[in-house]
Amino acid sequence: MTRSGPSDRNALKRAAAEAAVAEVENGMVLGLGSGSSAAFAIAALAARVAAGLRIVGIPTSERSAVLARQLGVPLASFADHRRIDVTIDGADQVERGTLNLVKGLGGALLREKIVASASDRMIVVVDETKLVDRLGGNTPLPVEVASFGWQTVFDRLAALRCAPRLRLADNKPFMSDGGNYILDCAIAEILDPAKLEARLSAIVGVVENGLFVSMASKIMVGRPTGVEVMER
């Protein structure tokens, strides 16, 4: 079997992103996700805006906000709109069957989850390599934590056998858009995502975690044979 390269995966993600954007209608408030898949969606959305589509987007990261402005996608905030019609975002893992997700390798999980939780629907754009039978394994689970006392959260995560590691950038702690640190947890297999999400959320100092349980309503999977649609 031939392993697909980055350019092949980008083509698959672009096709899936365009399929997701095709579902956007006039007058919608959209959640604009973060990461490479979401960037393809923003580009596809910009083309439709240029053709006359009337929408506003609430971005999940500063990077997505910059890209949207550059491409001419109108932006809004929760001060303007409390509810979002559809969020289009990527994912680091999608669990077959449940459509539960791991997100946050790009560092925007807090804002991504806020936007997703305020959305009527969440469409997730991935290429086929992101599909797994069980969450975990080679993909770490990001946990966003307060910078003050992060060491105490580290110890609690270690006690849960989550094998945390402080994310670094330029030999300094990585800082999220929310001003928090991220602990990446190596978990061989997440057997009960909902239970783990609850346990993580109960730890004082945890701001948010990268488990998105029962939040995705539709997955657009880019495959060489076309875009597969998975629905919950």
C-alpha cells in the first residue's frame, strides 16, 4: 500500500472542506475552526462570499481571524451573536461509530470548544488518516491548564496515568490564545471518553480538555475516491 504524502492529504482535506462549505446558507452565523483543514474551509467560504454569500464568522483562534480578514470573510463575536448556526472545524482524531473527537494539537481547544458548544451543528473536516477505532494511541490528548500552579495539575494528571508533558515553543511553555499552558497527555487507549472528560474537568486548574464528546454532528472525510459523509 502506498502511503499518501502531505500534498495528497491536503488535497483530500480541501475536498472535504469544500463539501462542508457547500452546506452553508445565506444569513448564517458560522464558527470558523482552526488548523489546516479549517483554513481550507475559510478559503472556500471566502470564494462563496466573493460570489455574494452573506454570512458572518466567529473565529476560534487569532490565526483563523487573521486569515478570514485577509480573504474578506466578515467576522463577528459573541457580543453580536450568542448562538452559531454551524461550526466548520478540523480534528486530530475522529472515533468511528461515536464520532467523538480529539482536538487541540494546534493549541486552540478552549476557544474551539466554546464555539462548538454554542453551535446548532458542528461539521468536522478531516482526511481519512484521522479516523481511528479508539481515541488516544499515537495522538496525545491536549489539556489546557492555568499557568499558575500548572505543576499541581501535572501531578494530578500523572496520578491518573495520563503521562502529561508540558508543551513547549522555542524552549518556553507554549501559550494558548487564552493565555494558558497546555499539557499533552499520552494515553494508549481512551476506553470511555465521556468519563475521562468528566474526570479531567473536575481537576482544579484544568481550563479545558481536548475531548469533544457527542459534539460533532457530521464528519466530512476526504478519501481518494471522494468525500465520505459520516453522521451521528
